[in-house]
Amino acid sequence: MILITTSRRPTRRMRTFCNDLARAIPGSKRVNRGKLSMDGVAEKALELGANRVILVCRWKGGPGKIELFEVGMERLIPVPPLLYVRGVKLQREFKRGRPPPVRSLVVIAPQEGLEESVRIAEALSEFLNVPMVSESQAVHMGQAAIKVRVDPEGRQQITFLSLPRLVEIGPRITISRAIWLD
């Protein structure tokens, strides 16, 4: 299970973004952080039976950073990459109505030659514990897919797609940079 939470004093947009992530990632649960310390977040994760944590941090009123953690013995262990967020597009902004919660998810392998996209996709596949497959295989395997691609300005984007038609359902996360902690 994955626990999704925010930094302290989240904005409405951050809470909506976390709700969208919880709907798009199977086996995840969104929890209000409140005044919990990082050790408190680890304890809450253990209490809920979660072994991984996604922490969305605030920057200028919106999601600014996404940190991934594994839950150790009452503490959180950082997992690469640390994603600095340029912007997000929420599910409600796609004007397709609210999609149902996702029951099965895959990661679509990026095209060859996009080393950073491949690296991010592999890390997401491993962290979320979902398979990384080709686009043609994804159409037959799951209900939704994560695709890492490069936008026209050359930035990495992580987007959630509905299968089998590969329609973007959101959220879409535009990454300004990824920091690899290794």
C-alpha cells in the first residue's frame, strides 16, 4: 500500500492533486498530514500497513516537489528520484468528468533515446510495483497507464492515460528537474 500526503499547510490545489493521485494509483490512500512530523508520517504509514509514502510539498501555493519514500523501522527512507514540479493539470481540468478509481495500472516504456524519460519511468514502475510494458502491450494489460514523455519545451511530463484508447485522464505532472539521490 502507498500512503499519499502533503507537506504542512497544503493549499486546496495540493489536496485536490493528492486526491487525484490516490484515484489514479491503485492500492494508495490519501491521508491529511496535519501537524505530523516525518516520524509521525512513518508511524501512520505503519499503522495503515503502507510500505511506501508519496509526499507532495508546497511551492508558491501549488505542488512544488514530490518525494518518494520507503517505510523503514519507524522512519522514512528516501527513494530516488526527487521530482521538482513545474506544474500540474488536475483531473477536473481535462473536462472529461471524473474518471472512476483505477484498479490496475501499468507504466508505458518511453521510446529509445530518451534516457531521462526511461530512467523516470523505470523508477516509477519499481516504486509503484507495476509492470513497465510497451504501448501496444499496455492496451491489453490494464485499466490505466502512466506515460513519461517530453513536452514541446523539452521538460519531462508524467501523465495518466485511460486504456485501451490512451485518452489522457490526469493528473499531468510537468517536471522541472529530477534529482537522483544515488
